[in-house]
Amino acid sequence: MKKVLFYIAWVGLFTAVYGASSAEKIITAIDSEMIGDHRLAIFDIELSEQDSMLVVKGETSVPAAHDTLIARLNRLVEYPVIDSVQVLPDPELGDRIYGIINVSTAHQRRIPDVRAEMVNQALMGETVKIFKNKGNYYLTQLPDGYIGWIMHESVTTKSLLEFNQWRQNEKVIFNRKYGVIHSEKDAGSLPVRDLTQGAILAKLAQEDEWILVLLPNGDRGYILASDVIDQDAFETQPPPTAEEIIKTAKEFMGTPYLWGGRSTKGVDCSGFTNLVFRFNGIELPRDANMQVQTGTKVAIDSDYGNLKTGDLLFFGPHSQRITHVAIYIGDKQFIHSDGIVRINSFNPDDKNYSEYRARHLQAVRRVF
């Protein structure tokens, strides 16, 4: 999200007595203490003076940050602080501040424009928080914390009552790379939606080899029972083995690289690792420089002897700037999304040797 905005246009009493820098320091401190990562929280604040009073404008998705800001500013000045900060969600949304993804892959963009950068993807059945509406887009927060804009058509909004009713439905998870919800119990029938692996669907009934499923917007259709697993069984599965992680990773081979991609249609480097581990019951943060904070540190030795299959490998120009992530598959080989999902090697004698990656390996983390 946007960085904190400091718009200081002050004259008169506040500048003379207290100085604009004092208020700036308060905002900076709260941003550091309570916000931190602007991919995961909103804290856009502007300050000005009106009739010798301090005016605070902007918006935040963190109510506690708003309350702390106003309290600290009130202690700073001896006259009223005019609080014009919008605490999200926007009241204009009413009670429909809960959303469920209604398409196979919903594109989350940096700004509400179809031409804007895609920063993340959500899969069918994932839930989102809705913060505000602009044009044909909702500002949403995904389960991984990421905030961005998703088109109306991709999200079904619900009240808290409707949302809780949806959550009570029995769920199944689509377990193939690609598929279709059919309009009838016939593989040749018209599609209702396409599907990607990881889609969450409400199960209404099983009819022979078919399952009748319900979509968040009320549409219904059929999928083969052999293509799904029960959500309860998925969520209680035992911890994965390294072999299971690598098997899942290799099923992505040849999948195209897509900036912001987090589905079997296309993945960026961290979207790839996120999905591989998610499909095996382990939740990772969204981006590489977030994932490098997880698990336990593994020392990097000259012959890579400390590495184990399934370790996460992190690359970048230096250790404080991680820009890429891969999964170690053993024998100095690693799999990652780099143009396409491919396997490269740290061994100079191998045809798939990557001198660039070998030179830029900065960290290794073990997450299971």
C-alpha cells in the first residue's frame, strides 16, 4: 500500500509552539510500532491546521493505530484535535464487509484499475475482508494479510449472518491442477466455473460419482467426487514428508511465471512456494522477504551439505534484500519459478547450473 503521507501545511500557533516535527515523529512511531508492513495494513495520514486547531485526515485499517494516534496528538497540544481519519471498513458498505471469492482466480491489484500491477491472487472460496468500494473494485484483505483491489465480479459480499451461514456449510477442496464445475452430471455439459487446485467449494450432496456444490453467489453445479478432498480431512492431515513437498512442487513444472500469481495458472517465485506448502498443510507468508522470516535458520556451507530436501532457499543482492525463493530438492538441485517453474543446480558440472543463483544465495530456512 501507499507509504504514510506527511502533508504538513501549518502556520501560526502549532508550528510556533510545538513544531511540525513533533507530530511527524508521533505518526512515524505509530507506523513503526503498530503497522510495519504496508502490504498488510493501511495507515495513510495527513496533518494540517484549521482555525489554529490540528486537523488529522486520512484512513487506516487498524483501529488501535487510530486511537493511539489521536491520544498522543491530544497530549501534544493544548487545544482540540479535529479527528477526520476514516477507520476502515467504510461505513458506506453497511454490514456487507465480508467477501468470498467467486471465480477460480481473483486478481488483487495495487490500484483499482484493470491495467494496474497485480500484487496477489485469491482462489475460489477464500474469504476476504472488504474495506471500501471504488468504481468496479473492492479494497480487500486476503487471509494472508495482503491488501489490494479486486473486481466486484470476483467477490460475493455478505453480511456477518450470511458469512457465518456460509462457513457452516460442509466444504470440499478441489485437488487437481485444473477443472470445471459442470452444469449437469455430465462431463460434456456447459461449465459453470473453471477451477484451479485449492478451490474451496460448499458441498450440498453426493449423487453417485458426482458432488453437487454451491458457489458463494448461489450458483450450483457438479464436480467429480474423485477430484476433491474433504476440507476437514485436509486440515487434519499429518505433517508432510520432504518427498511429498517435492512431489507437489514437481507437479508445477512448466507452469508459467506470473508476477503476483498464486495459482496453477501462473505463479511468481513466492506464490509457487506458498502454494506447494499450502497444498501440504503448511501456511507460508505471501512474499519471499516474508517467508525468509519463518522456520529455523540453516547455515550455508561451501558444498551445501547442511541443506535438506524441502528447505527454502532465498536469493538476493545481499542478505537484507531478498528477492527470490526456491525449494531445495537434494543433490545440489532446486526448483523455482523463474520464467517457468524449472529445476536448476548449484553444481557447475550440471547442464542446468545457475551461476547467478549460486552467487546470490543469501539464506536457507527449514519450515518443517
